[in-house]
Amino acid sequence: RRRPLWEFEIDTARQQLNLQFGTRDLNGFGVENAHLGLSAAGCLLQYVKDTQRTTLPHIRSLSMERQQDSIIMDAATRRNLEITQNLAGGTDNTLAAVLGKKVTPMGSRVLK
């Protein structure tokens, strides 16, 4: 079903998010000017509250990923660069395999 338009309003979103995080404002999260993202986050939070019908103590923070901080690649590019799988279908001599030897097990999982 469609969400009501008021759930996407920026003031409603800010109120929902501040209530969830126990804050007066969202300045500490670095998202104060991300109006579309805040509207979406507030509506999503309301949706989860409605569907779960319980408190959400595990949702304690908010962060924003910026497109300029990432590289977006299509499947063909990823395959040809052999980042996680070589052209034969294995994992030998891939970027992840080479770098995985240089990091901790947890760091290796994050890389993948």
C-alpha cells in the first residue's frame, strides 16, 4: 500500500528521527541539508515501526553515503577487472585475493 504523503514531509521526518535517536536535532549526523534523504529515512522509519509494532532500539544512528564517495560499475566491468572472481570462475589472482592477504579476516569480508 502507498504511504501517506505526510510521512514524507521533512518536518515529520525530522521529528520521527529525533524521537528515535533521542536528539534535539540531526546536526551531529551530518545530514542536516539532505532533505530528500531525511524525508525517505523518516518515512522508512515510520514504515518499520508500523510493520514491526515494537520499539526499534537497535536503530541508533543515521549515516549518508554520497555517490561521489563510490565507484559504480556494471557487471561486465566488474567481471573484466576480476575484482572478486577471475574469468575462469575462481578466486585465485583476483584483486580481493591479493588484498585479502594483506588485511585481517574482518577487513577481507568488508572488501568483498
